[in-house]
Amino acid sequence: MKRKLIGVVCLTIVMFGCSSETDQAGTAQMQDLSWVSALFEAVDSGDADAFVGFMSDDVVFRLRNLDPLYGKEAVHKDISELLAGIQGISHELSRVIAHDDLVIVQGVVTYTRLDGSTLPCQFVDVWTMRGALIQEYLIYIDNTEL
């Protein structure tokens, strides 16, 4: 499935009296955001193992206003159930913004239902990073028609 990254924006803002220290792996990852596309390629290809590989073991994952999921196993189970209930999924990214330990991704996800019909939805993901892994994964989307 095709992915188009229209714009990548990296912000580095240093404010007087504030520190933006991260470990070296996290700093390098925040400078090279190609891993963001790899994360969405994993879910679009149906690879739940690779998808949760971008997350810390104690990740907090929240979709819309649903109850949060805690830990990689819960996220793996949830994403596997989602993928089993649809024919396909495809993300088109329009913007990626990174600052300190925060990554924001904006785009359109298109779900292909089992009957072949599609549902495109705009989304915004907000990730809090711990080093090179996502520790908090928040998805702002209205996919209730799915």
C-alpha cells in the first residue's frame, strides 16, 4: 500500500532555563524520522509484531476516547483484532513534527472493510518517546463508522 509523506518538520526549540536532554539513541532517532514511515508500513502490511516493536514494554495506548491499553501485549492483541476485522488499512502521512520527546503525526488512514467499501479518516497521533521507543501512543480519530 502506498504511503506519501508530504512534509516532515523537525522542531528544535531551546528555551532559557529548559533542558531537552535525551539519550543518544533517542536523539538520533528524533533527527531521522524515517522510522515513522516504517511504523505505518508495519501496520499497513498487517505485521502486528513489527508495529509493537516501536513501543516500550510499558506503552500506554489510547484510541479516541476509549479506555487505554497498557503494555505491548495488549496493543498487539488489539491491533491484531482490528486487522482481522478488515480487509486492509493504508496510511497517507501529511505532516510529522518532532520536538524533544514528542512526535506528532497527521494524515489520512483509509480502512477497507470486508465488503470492499472504504472509509477514509483524518487522524492525528501524539507520541511521547522514551529514548527510541514510544511510551505513550495517543490516536485522535473518528473512525466510529468502521
